[in-house]
Amino acid sequence: MRIKFDVSALRRTRWYEYALRFFFGGAVTVAAGLIAKAYGPVFGGLFLAFPAIFPASATLVQKHETEKKRKAGIIDNNRGRKAAALDARGAALGSVGLACFGITLWRLLPRWNAGLSLVAALALWLVISLLLWQLRRMHFGKQRVVHGAST
Amino acid sequence: MQIAFRFFVGGLVVSFFAAIGDALKPKSFAGLFGAAPSVALATIGMTVVTDGKAYAALEARSMIVGACAFFIYGCLCMRLMAKRQMGATAVTVSALAIWLACAVGGWFVFLR
């Protein structure tokens, strides 16, 4: 399956869903700062990798997928749940990229300009995440071909 | 004032990455953006300005442990939704306790 950027999917998201994510994102960012102030940067830093986006996005994926099937006359809650499970698989792969983001910042920040370090870390997060996703897709693509040949 | 600014920037960055994830297909690819470094991007810049680069680098080192906890959290959510037929909201919210336990456990073992 090809990677697509579907702008119409943004219109399916309701205003209160955007507001909820904005509020939750803001609250987590403030909480991460307050925890670092209270308990120090070593403990507070853990919360920089808090799953701030994932719970809301997985819920929306399930909801939108179920609604789409319902509009097509198909009553099947499993489809929505499976789409959310796929979203979780992607998030697990992305978390490896997130660890690389942390490693890059940790090593570069004391030596480089802060802005440049952030850009380098963000680029590495994207590259590692894309690479892992592509590798996983190639691996499972091959497995499907083998299964197809054997049956 | 600083808290309000942090709240606004955090909300904006998280919403931005979430919107990218919404528009992307296939869903396994869009999921990558569920683990985007949104909180870190919103926080690190301000931390460098207020507390310095050494302080921010320490936070980034701890973030590696938080990301490992995220990996366990993501795998668990995937497993529960795919195999146990549990709803996304219940799974992703209740499994945050697992993320917290793994992150604090990792901090206790490796960073304390």
C-alpha cells in the first residue's frame, strides 16, 4: 500500500476532538515542566516521551473506521479495533525513533547550537521511524509471498 | 506566564503532529506520528533558555528510558486491541499505567 496524505480526513475530525488534543498536549507539556522543576531533570525527562498523542489518535482511528463501515452498511466493530491496533504498531516503531531522538539530543546539545541539535534529532527520528516501517513492511511482504506459494 | 506559554506551545505541537497522523495512510504508517517527539519539541527549547543546555541534555538522556517504556506500551496496546478485542480508549488510557511503571522502573534501575 502506498503512503497517502488525505486532507479530507482532517475534515472528519470534529472541533472538540481538536480542542481535546490541544488541551491534553498543553497539559502534558506543563506537567512535564513542573515535574522536572520538582524532582529534577533526570526524573522529569522521562515525561518528554509520554504518549501524549497516541491515546486520542487511536480512539479517533477506531471511531472513524467504525463510522465509515457503518455508513457503508457494514456493522463491524472489529474493523475499527484492528485499525487502531495497526496505529499502535506504528507507534511502537516510532518509539524506537523517539529513543534515537533522545540519544541525539543528549549527545549534541552540550556541543552544538540548541536549534541545530533539535533539527538533527527530529530528522533522525523521522529517518529511523521511516526505515523501520519500511523494513517491517518488506519483511512481512516477503512472508506473505512465501505463504502464498506454500498454500 | 511561562506556564501559559508552555501550555499553548505544547498544545499546538501535539495538535500539529496528531493532525499529520490523521491525514496519513496506511494506518500503521500514520501510527509513527503517534510517537512523535511532540512534548520534547515543545519543552526542550524553553528549557535551554531558562535552565541551560546541560540541564536539557540530562532531560534528553532520561527521555531514552521514557521512549523504551513507550515501546513496551505500544506493543501492549497493539496486542490487547488485536488479540483480546478490547476498545481503543480503554486500552490506551489504562495502559498509561504500564508506561509509567516501566518509565519509573527504568529510572530506578538505570538513572537514579
